[in-house]
Amino acid sequence: MALPAGTKLGPYEVVATLGSGGMGEVYRAHDSRLNRTVAIKVLPADLSADPERRKRLLHEARVISILSHPHICALYDIGQQDGTDFLVMEYLEGESLQARLEKGPLSLDLVLRHGQEIAEALGTAHRKGIVHRDLKPGNVMLTKSGAKLLDFGLARLVTRSSAEASLDDLTAESTRLTQEGIILGTFQYMAPEQLEGKDADSRSDIFALGTILYEMTTGKPAFSGQNHATLIAAILASEPPPISTLRTMVPGSIDRFIQRCMEKDSEERWQSAKDAASELKWTSQAISKPETSPVGRKGKARKGLTIAAALLAALAVFVLAFAYRGARPHRAAVVRL
């Protein structure tokens, strides 16, 4: 049962429902201490008594707490009220990418812009050793400041850097919650290795990024099926239709980038989200400013040489004409008596 407006969770007062799903319910609330609007995520009433679900909510809070990026939704607080565990997060105004895709494909400049933002956010998480594992349009919000990555409830800490040396408990908890052989995530955007129950790494998120970009570009899912079995078979063995067959005039560089993201073999994909973000940035600049490309520069150089040659030719003609005029013999003056 959804929390009614006016419900108090510590210093936070519920204002309205924003959405709900299998991992929790999200509400817009007012922070009375700082006089600001926040988003509160709580477990559904039927799951609040499940210790495993409560662990996962706490796990999500710990994961987000070590991430700081303009395209990742920030965590403000955690708490418990009358047996209800909740997270307090940044309130985002906009719409989910899933809702936006219901209206059709995005323009190419937005595909590249939001794709780069998502890739940069993933790059920050991956450098901390965190794999999202549930990247999908429903977990991306489109705001005035760009895309925001949400919901790290299924995230896994796969490596540890010096900055996370004190997170041994998080690593152990992540292992308990995500045992090998358990399929977690949304099938339509999962990498083949995830569907096979293998450990996911950063390249699994890159596969999901490719499926999202494909859908953003074409308005169609990269993989589909009549049921879970046929959907899984499609991801494991089939290739999505070429983008050019669904949307003409898409540059080949975009098509190639997305296809590489969705390679079945993780070794053949982009090996880091940072590289993927850099490639998207380069592609965006090349499309928006074609004159800066090598072909454009050669064309401008050829045009400049042609103009210079014409000017030199005109100058040569002028000089020769002047010289000829000066060299002509003058007739002797005629004197008549």
C-alpha cells in the first residue's frame, strides 16, 4: 500500500508518489530541515519484512555513497521510521528515458549527448570497481542538466582500489547478494554472459549501453521475443537489424559504435566506459562540425591553393603586360618645316 501524502519519515514529509517497482517505491517529499524537495525510496510494504530486501536497500545506499558524479543521482540520507527503511536522494525533474522512448526515437544529437553522459557516469562507477548490472531506460532520468543514472540496487563491487580499502564489508555483502549463477537484471538489456549466469564486469554495462543507444536511435528494442526463452535466445545468438534499415541517414560511425558495444564476446566490445565516452564525444564533434574532419581540411586547403594560384597568375599577367609596354620602342618625333 502506497504511503499517503502527509506521512512523516523522520524530518521528511511525503508529498506525492513518483513511481514504484520491484525494488521499491519512490515518493516526492519535503525536507523540513533544509527546506528542499527530495526523493525518498522505500521498500514496498510486502517486502519490508524480508531481511534480504532490506540488505539490498542498505547495499544500494553504500554503493551510491562512494559515487560522486553530475550524471549519477546523489544520495542525501538513509533512515528508518516505524519499521520502514528508506533512502533520501536527489529529486530530479524530468522524465525517464523509458517514458521518452514511448514517443519515438531521439534526435542524433541527443543520442550522442545522453550516451556520452551515461558512459561518463558508468566510467566513474567502474573506476570505483562498481558494475551497475541493471542499466536500462527505466533507470535513466532525462533532466535539464542531462541524463542521470539511477538505481544501483543490483550493483556489484568487483574490484577494490586504494580509495575503497575500507570497504571490505561492502565487498563481502555484494558477494552474498549476487552469487554466481543467479540471473539478476532486466533480460532485454542484459549481456550474454549475464544471461549465462556468469560474473558480470564493466563490459556487461557497455553491452547494456549499446542496447539503450540502439533503442534511442531507432525507437525499437535491439532484441525482442515472444517470451523470456525466445528473448534470451535472441540475445545469445542473433544480431539486431542494422540501424540503417530502421532509420536512414544515420552516420556509419554511430552504427559501428553501437554494434561494437553489443558484441557477443566481451573481449570484442569497448573495453572501458571512458573510451566509449571519448568515442561518442569525437563522433558528436565530427558530425556537428564536419569541416574539422580530415576531408574538410583537405577541401579547404585545395580551395585555398586554387585561389592563390589564380591571384599569382593574374599578378604575372599584369607584370608582363607592364614590362611589354615599357619595352616598346618610341617613334621618333616628326619635325615639319
